[in-house]
Amino acid sequence: MIGYQFMGKAHSHAYRDIPFFFEPKANPILKALCGRNKEAVEEAAEKMGWESVETDWRQLIAREDIDVIDIVTPNHTHAEIAIAAAEAGKHIITEKPLALTVEEAKRMKEAVEKHNVVHMICHNYRFVPAVQYAKQLIDEGKLGRIFHFRANYLQDFIIDPAFPLIWRLKKEVSGSGALGDIGAHSIDLARFLVGEIDEVTAMTQTFIEERPMGEMAGGLKGAVNSDEMGKVTVDDAVAIMARFANGTFGTFEASRFATGNRNKNTFEINGEKGSVRWDMENMNFLDVYFTDDDKGVQGFRRVTCTEEEHPYAGAYWPPGHIIGYEHSFIHLLYEFVEAVVDKRQPSPDFKDGYINQLILDAIEKSAEDKSWQSIPYQTE
């Protein structure tokens, strides 16, 4: 694994817990952790259970005892590492968004396809049992024709003007702000649950345009390391309207300035026969409504998605005993490990990441031009 902070911890924990809860066809072995700071990466490797360390990702990829490369580094490094890993015949999983640009994402997709390696992008929210169950209800036709998909992803961790200019606030490193950081998750969930998006229109805004220079300090925290001020070059918030290929009307909002919202990732889907709604801050519950309920008792019901009938939930505790954020990574990486063993392609993959990148790019162009933008993936 290349990188070892917030997502590195989430992925490491998941690899270790896969055989505890599931019966994988092969147990992942944590061979090597890579980071530029030798002392820091050695400390992280000891804590998270990795056998060895490297300080150069190229040396990591060259090792013959490694089959899989897991990329949890800042966005601007994904393409170079993933393409090199594919050329070396390594299977690859990478954090989202796939790349900085459409062109980078396309080259990554072409590389993994050319070298026939298993590849996956880490959109972990797909793998929450309640979200999987919502997908099941939609696929079974329980909601009928889908009219609306609306999503909000709201955080507030950078709302203090004194919060430092970390890499997530620099376009050359992150690609975009709230759009790519959290809005990308909502876009992926929309495609997973409802279908492809045909066109978008959007607006973005940056509320605080200068911040003290700083760096990441683990998780979503930052540390000021200078009195110098730097320019914020990404969006703080984005609002999007979308038309889906199947006629669904979509609305999205992503903001890192939504005071009081730590990680409020939500969606609501309205269909002719019913609706579902979900909130990551109450991730074990799915609110469900059906139009054919008796008139006197119609209304949203709250389903606790911890029964054996709910995807993945049967691997854990008795019904009603909830699971958490970390389990979404266990499910995703379990599927990835199984796919590597079976030599098949799991989902979401680099093609999904590429399509998501096309949508992100169209949203940015729309916000800049104040226009509707068609998604060009049909012609790619």
C-alpha cells in the first residue's frame, strides 16, 4: 500500500478484518507499506500490521512478492503510480477520484485493460448494507419508474478561516474541492443506484479564498506551518442539476461549509411505487415508503439493515447490532480480494472512475460557462 494516513488506516483495518468476518478464498497478506518519511512509515507499519516498508513506490512495484498495489495517496499521484503498477502486472485498487483530469483517467483505464489486471476504485459507500439493499429494491422494481434522485454530501471541517491550506484545497494536487472530494461519492452512488447521467448544469463557490500555509495532520485535520498566506484554488461548495438517461431528474449538493454537518452523506430516491432515503450518519437504517400500503398507515418506515436478508449484514452480529463506517471498506476490499483470486473484474472499476471523471469535468465546465453540459462517455 502506498500512503498510510486516513485512508491507509481504513484500508489496513479492512484487510486485517476480512478473514475475521468472512471466508475469503485467500487471506490478504500485508507485505509492504510505502511512504516518503521513513520514520513515520515505519511507525505506521508497526501499528497497522505491515511486514516491511519502502520509501520509493517504484521499488515497491518492482517487488516480486507483491501482487496488489493499493493507492491511498493524494489525487495528483494516482495516474503515474497506477499506470506503472499495471505495466508491472500488479492488480490495483485506488482511492477516489480516479485522477486529476479526464485524460489521466483515460490513460489509467487503458493501462489496466491493456495489461489485463484486476482494478477497482474505492467508492466504499456502495458497500453499506442499507445502500446495497436500496439497490436490490430498485432492481426488483419495488419503486417502479424512478422520478427523482437527490443527494447531499455536507461537511464543515474547513469552515474556520484559520484552517490551513492543505493539499485538498489546491487544484494542482486535488483536482477540485468539495466536488471531487465528496461530491464524487454522490455521483457514483447515483450511477450505481439509478443509472447513467446524460447532462448536467452546476454552480460552484469558494467562500474563503486565502488561508495560512499548512499541511495534513492526519484524518481531516490540518496544521499551520507558516505565517504566509496561500490562495485556495478549488470550490468550497457545488450545486448540480442532472438529467439521467432513463428520465430521472437529479439534484446534488456538496459543501465543506455546511455548519454542524460532520459527514452528512444522504440520498433520497422517489419512484412511482415508492421511495427510499438514506443518511450515512445513521448508516444502518434505510427509510422505505411504498404507495400500495393501506391508506391509514402510509408513511416512511425505518428498516434496520442488520438482518441476514440485507447484503453483508449476516456476516456480523445478531439482528439489531449495528456496524460502522469501517465495515464499508471491509466489504469493498473483500470483493476486491475475491475478484483477484477469481481473475474477474469487480465493480466499481477504473471504467466507473473514468465515467465519474467525465461527469466531474462536465460539472466544472458547466459552472465556468453557466451552461448545460452533455456527458461525452457515449462517444469515448
